[in-house]
Amino acid sequence: MKLGELAAATDTSTATIKYYIREGLLPPGAKKNQTTSVYGPAHRERLELISALRVLHDLECVDPGVQLPGVNQAPQDVVVEVAEPQGDPP
């Protein structure tokens, strides 16, 4: 899919996707030609993971200078970590 299609599929602006690529949070798409890249399911999953982690950590935006916990883990590993109880119940 093209950048615009990826943006629509993930409810993420193209500017945000380009920012994530520039900052290394999202790998670049495969070059189709000089002006077009194509993105696959892994890109969509990664954007969905970043979005979920932003919500989980209550972040307005992702600062590449700050490690976003879980962003470099497989999505299923993050789900397990989040689902496991942390400390004593209130």
C-alpha cells in the first residue's frame, strides 16, 4: 500500500508516519520508484503498536529521545507484559 493508504488504514497522518521513519521508529517502505514507497502489513502493525503504546503511556506525541517502553518488542510480548499484574493490588 502507498503512504496515503497506510495513513488512512491506521488513522495516522502522513506527516507523523514520515516523522516516525525519520526518527527510526518505523522502517522505511520498499522503494517502488523515485517518488513512491510501498508499505506492508508489518508497517501497519508497527504503527498500531506505537499508537497503543502512546495511549498506554499517556503520551501526546512520541519523542525519539525518550525510549517508548515496548516499541522494540514483538506486539504479542507487549500484550503479555501489559496484561501481567504489576505489584500489589490497591
